[in-house]
Amino acid sequence: MGDLPFVFMISSPQIAPTRFDNHITRTLGSLRGHFLDENAYARMLAKGDVLVYEVYEVHRPEVPGELQVGMSIVHPGKVGSEFFMTKGHFHQVLDTGELYYCLRGEGFMVMQTPEGEVAVEALAPGRVLYIPPRWAHRSVCTSRQEALATFFVYPGHAGHDYGTIEQDGFPKLVMEGAGGIEIIDNPRWRKDR
Ligand code: PAN
Ligand code: ZN
């Protein structure tokens, strides 16, 4: 016999879902090499290892047919002028997509294919982002006070490849510029290959 259907809430007043198996926290110290301004990173880290993002996962078997679901919460903040963001990854099984539904806050999803195509989509409450198979993805919080909270669903067997992004970065960066939010070319993209 299979599992029984289950229900949980993601609209409750607290930010966490009412059911989860894992709560992952990523602090500044775990994001070494991901932000452009290494001096700003070092100065900030010296003052404290602040929380950058968290993930609540309902853990399901890592097999085709299952769905991994959960919530991702990126806190407001910047390293130098670059907004707080997730590490970002390709799925290990490249041919798997993902759906994101934005619940709170504002930001962007930065995406790229292995061929170097790039896409950036705004995230705001009510926006649903469909990420087709093959697109690496990173969420960036640009709201000043509120965290960027998204609900995600992806195939059970997708897995994660972080190494490619650690090495190459994303082609675009989301920065605070003189006139507000700017999406700029990443001068270090694929430079360390
Ligand atoms: C999400 C992400 C989550 C954290 O569950 O894993 O937002 O981002 P990183 O995994 O890049 O640290 C997802 O896209 N899963 O596939
Ligand atoms: Zn993913």
C-alpha cells in the first residue's frame, strides 16, 4: 500500500510550513565565493555569520513519480551592493523542471542553461514561475524589510549539482545601483574554468 494523502499549510501567519522534515539554514560563511565583492564579504563575515536563507523540505523518496516540495526563504540584505541570494544549482538529473510560487517579499530568479542562455524573472506574491528542465536557478531577495518566501515543487529524483555554479557563477547579478535595482553582467562568469 502507498502513502496516504496529506495536507499542510503554507499560508499560516508564521513563515514556515506547518509540516516539514528538514530545516536547512545557510549562513554567510557557507556562501564563500558566491558574491562578487570578496572584500565586502570578508568584512561582513568578520562582524558575524548572519543567516542568508533557509529551506523547509518535506522529504519524499528520491524516485521518479514522487515530488519534492517545500519553502525557500531568502532574508533581506546585501554583500557590498549585491543582494542576498541562494547558492543556485542545476538539477543533477538535468532534464527535470521546477515550479516556484511566490508567497511573500520581492526578488528575482536568475536562470541559465548549460549552453549559457540566461533568463531573469521577477518574483512577487502571487507570481508562479515555471522553470523548464535544464535551467539552473538562484533566487535573490530585493525587498528591504521582508524575506522572499517561495513554495517549490520538483521531481523526486532531480538531485542537485552545486559544483557547476560554484565554478562558473551565473551570467547576471542583481545589484543595488545608483538608480535602484540593477541586473548586470557578471564580470567573473565562467572566468575560473
Ligand atoms: C529549492 C532550493 C532552495 C535553496 O528547494 O534548493 O531554494 O537553494 P539552493 O539549493 O540553491 O541552496 C530548489 O530549487 N530545489 O531544487
Ligand atoms: Zn531546484
